[in-house]
Amino acid sequence: MNTSTESGNALARRRDQVLHRLRDSADPLTVTDLAGQLAIHVNTVRFHLGTLVSAGQVETVRAAQGGAGRPPQLFRPVRGMDPRGRRDYQVLAGVLAITLANQSNPAQRSAEAGRAWGSKQRGGAAGLNPLEVTPLDPADAVIRLTDMLDEFGFSPEQPPNGVPSHINLRNCPFLELAVDRPDVVCSIHLGIMQGAIEAWSASLAVERLEPFAAPDLCVVHLSVIDAP
């Protein structure tokens, strides 16, 4: 293990010690309290408290005025689940994938679920104001779709100017699930794209998603919708 990694691990351990000491205390503690209890320098405590406060794990409180001078600043843990605790959304995704797979016509239901979610992307991945969204021409729709796919982790290849017939995707953010249940996961991805395109009122259609057209490639097939 290199020195920088060891140093980072040591900092994390010390920060955890500060947080655990605050959690174990019935009352808020000062910097001096923590330094004394942990036998470390007050500046080290201040450094870690600053990180913990910025992360939303610790908050500051003011002691009641008990005499002359400024009352000491106290610290206490934020009550609630740790905002920086471990997350495992793949488990949740797997549960939902199994649920959809066990329903009748899982591909259709998965596409509908993805389309419903994609329709909420009215402003695109950039978060534009939905009230300001105007119908997109096909070229602009391709740009916004590519940006959305990039933000979601699909690593799309940048398409040429104009309206290409397809967009190549070089990554799947749900690869393991997509390999096991492509009828569900890939249909959800297709639905998300179709829902977003519809929400943007674009003269473009996402015809189909070709999963694993090559070992390192999925392909989104597009077509232009003729104006009525």
C-alpha cells in the first residue's frame, strides 16, 4: 500500500474516532473536550470537525451564556442516517428487475416503466426548466439524448453532426443485471430514451436498442419523424 493511501486511511480512522466520540456523548462537546478525550491536538480535532460538518454528519451549537466572554462552540452528531454511509442500489435494482421479470410480458412492462421515468426528464439531463422546453429538431434532440446518456453512465460515442442513424454506447451502468435479465434492464433503458424524446417533443424516434451488438458495444437506433 502506498504512503498516500495509508495517510488517507489514517485520516479516515481518526475522523471516525471523532464522530464516534460525539455519538457516544450524551451532551455536545467542545474542541477541547474532544482533544482531551482522544489525546490529540486541538487543531487536528478542528480539521476533522470541519470535514464532518461539511459532510452533514456533525452540527454546531452554541453553549448558553454563562458569564463574560464568548460562549464556547459545541459540536454534536446530526441525528439520522449517515448521509455518507454505504449505499448499494444494485441490490434494489436487482429486486425490481426480478419483480418485473416475473410479470407477464416483462419486456413491455419494463419499457413502460422506463418510458414513464424518462418522460420526467423534460429539461434533459442538464436540468432545464420544464416550462422553457420547446420542441426540438432532430439534430438538437440527438445532442440532448447523447448528453443524457453520458450523464447516466452509458459512455456514448459522440455522434457526427446532423442526425445519425444510431448512437454507440460503450458502457452499461447496470452491466451485471443487463447480462442476466436483458429483457428487463435493456427494455427499461429503451423506455427511458423513448420517454425523454417524447417529453422533449422531438421529431426523432428511438426505434430500438440493440444490446451487446459487440462484446463492448450496445447500439441505439434512431429515425427522423416526418412532420405531419
